[in-house]
Amino acid sequence: MDHATYRDTPIAGTTVFTGERSRRGYRINKLAISLTDEANRQAFKADERGYMQRFGLSEREMQLVEKRDWNGLVAAGGSIYLLIKIGGAIGQNLLQMGAAMRGETLEAFLKTRPGHLGNAAENRG
């Protein structure tokens, strides 16, 4: 099953993170978790392709990372809980990643969030 369901009805635009998908994404997830270390983040930013090659990413996987194709990375087996490490290394937070996954600006995405209070940056206090 590639898409989530609710009461046997497919939920458009969702991807189920299955064991098989997790196995396919092992290299991506291993790369992502490595970015919890500051030295690794610096190495990644200095030479993304070289750093990805150290983890054995395929050409397609490297292209997904280079394009910041979060949906493609999830479909390839990347766990969103680990992909956020890649986002953080390049200066994107989860809200920015979510907006990109929906093809929206951050501002448009924030307006769809429950409890929306305007621009998140303005509301940090």
C-alpha cells in the first residue's frame, strides 16, 4: 500500500511509511541522522555530493536531496523525523519543508495550520 487510508478510503497525497519503504530508505535515513553532529553538518554543507556518496546514496537519491524534494525523499523511504535533520543542516525548518511539500509559500501554508496566529517568525517571543 502506497497511500494511507481512512475507513478503507485512500487519503490523497499521503505516503505510508512501511517497513519495506524504510528498508529502501536506509541510506537516506543514515545520512540524515548523521547530521545531528555539527562536524558532519559542516562537511555536508562544504560538499553535499561528496558527503552523500560516503553513505552510498544512489544518483536518484542524491538528486532528491539536491533538489530538496521532500516528497520524493519520503517516497524513497526517508522518514520525515530524520529528513528534518537535512532540512536543519540547510537552514529549513519543518514548517518550511511542509510548505514545500504542499507546493505553497510558507505564508500560505501557515494560514492553513490550526491556531494560526500569522507569521511564525513574528510570534516567537
